[in-house]
Amino acid sequence: MKILVVGAGATGGYFGACLARAGRNVTFLVRPQRLSTLRERGLRVVGLGEAVTVRPELTTATQISAPYDVVLLSVKATALPQAMVDLGPAVGPETVIVPFLNGMAHIDQLNARFGAASVLGGVIKVATTLNEDGDIVRLARFASLAIGEQNGDRSRRVDDLEPVLGGAGFDFTVSADITAEMWHKWVFIGAVGAFTCLMRGTVGDIVAVDGGADFGRRVLAEAASVSAAAGHPPPPAELATTTRTITESGSSTASSLYRDLVDGHPTEAEHILGDLVSRARRLSVQTPLLDLATMHLRVYERRLGEHPSR
Ligand SMILES: NC(=O)c1ccc[n+]([C@@H]2O[C@H](COP(=O)([O-])OP(=O)(O)OC[C@H]3O[C@@H](n4cnc5c(N)ncnc54)[C@H](OP(=O)(O)O)[C@@H]3O)[C@@H](O)[C@H]2O)c1
């Protein structure tokens, strides 16, 4: 099966390197600058665990001449509109697209562009980032990918993907309700993102001050209430785990929203928080803390647009 990984960044690079190492037929769709870095250095995974270098097949948008069987979509939400254009020639009638993005709005965008029949749901759990050399840094040992049909059916094509995406060095599961799993991941990432961005610190930094842990619980309760109102109440065990994560003393846990904010980069604020609070409004759920976090990031994004070097 021919796999196209769109984006060789923190997540696409990590999962794609695992698949390439496991002997799967993987090509990365990259832009020119990334192409030259990867040609020069190879795709390197460093940080926790074994350091790995792979020299995968690379392509650019103008070079795609035939459809792929599977597209693993690993761009950030801000890059999605252009990525959908670029990957267009890779999508044929039998192609399945598996998005890695957090949040939910990309599913509607992909359905509108390629048709819902081409799009599976996907949830990745991993903690990776890019360093200044363009290498992928693994920050935690967990790494998993769950996929599933949007309507929850167990389909033949999903069964066919199991031996291709499974057994490649990360946990792989087929979910019976991937939409709920995506919502539950969104609750986690939205809450941790709002919490760490508003307070400009890691979980450990925030819970070290009076009221920090309680603030974390309140942010999480808001995100969970939106998911519940949308028909996907987070399972109590998962909420308990997230509560422990968001209140753990000494924890270095942050979020990519926070990392992008402190590094002065554009963030996925609209996709992760803007969309969450706008769905909350439509569902008549009050989310004052998430609203505050969203406004905080909107002010940051606006200033960034006006003064890109700040
Ligand atoms: N990092 C994590 O630990 C993590 C965990 C779970 C979920 N996620 C989610 O996964 C998604 C991807 O995040 P990420 O951390 O992997 O982001 P990232 O490190 O910024 O990687 C995204 C990559 O996409 C590439 N790209 C953008 N537009 C492209 C295009 N048109 N064609 C080819 N490549 C393109 C970028 O390449 P250039 O070098 O050309 O800009 C970049 O290397 C986000 O929604 C994030 O929230 C991340």
C-alpha cells in the first residue's frame, strides 16, 4: 500500500519514520525548504528512546502524478487550506485520508473538499516537536494512532489498514467511535492549551501557586461540558486521568499552543479554542475561562500579524 505523509514535521515525521523503518511504502509530501533539509540530514528522530535516521522517499506538490492508497495528513490547522490544494493529485476514488490534527473543524473542511467517503477520523497521542536543526524531538515515550470510519462502521478498508499502520513501533487501534475519541482528545488539548497559555507556564509552574490546580479543574470542566453537550461526554476514567495531568505538581506538561505562543509562532488558537467556544455558544454552554483564553490568543495573533518579529 502506498502511503503519503503530508508534512514531515513533529508528528508526520515521527509516525512516518516509524512506518518507513518498519518497511512500509512511505513517501513524504514536503515543501522546498524541508526537502533540502531532509535531503541533507535525513529524517532524524532524537530525544527519548533510540535515535533514528531514515532517508525516506520525498516528493513535492508539483511532482505528484498518481493517487496514493493512504494519505496521513499531519499539517497544522493554519496550513490546512494550502495543504488540501497541494495533496489534491494524491487523492483518487479509493484513497483514504487519515488526519492527525487536533480539534474537529478539519473534518468538515476535508469532507467538503474530498467527500466524506474519503475521510477517516484519526487521533494521535504523542509528544514531539522540531528542534532548530529540523530534527524531530521525542518528548514522551507514548505514541499511538487510532483511526475509524466517521460513522463508526467497521469497514473492509479499515481492516485492510490494520496490518499496514499496525506493528510499526507505535500503538495502533481501530476505534468503534472515532468521533467521540476526537472530541475527548479535544477536551484534553483544549483544556491544557487554555490553562498553560492563559497562565504562561507549564502545568508544574501553575499548580505550584495558590489556586493553580483548582483553576486547572475549572478549565477542564468547561471543556468537558462542551463535549458532553455535543453528545460525547468524556468517560469518567479519562476525565480522572486528565485531571491528574492538569494538576500534577512538578509536571513539565504544556501544549503545542503554549510552545508556539512562547516561541512567537502562529498558533492553532482558532482551530483548538476558537472553534470550541463557538460550538459552546451554539450548544448554550457557558465557558468563561475558555473564552478568556481564546481572547488572549486572539490578541497575541493580531499583534503577531501586525508585528511578525515580536
Ligand atoms: N506535536 C505533537 O506532539 C502533537 C501531538 C498530537 C497532535 N498534534 C497535532 O498534529 C498536527 C500537526 O502538528 P505538528 O506538531 O506535527 O506540526 P509541525 O511540527 O509544525 O509539522 C507540520 C509540518 O507540515 C508541513 N507542511 C505545512 N504545509 C504543508 C504543505 N502544504 N505541504 C507539505 N508540508 C506542509 C510543515 O512543513 P514546512 O517545514 O514546510 O513548514 C511542517 O513540517 C496539529 O494539528 C497538532 O495540534 C501534535
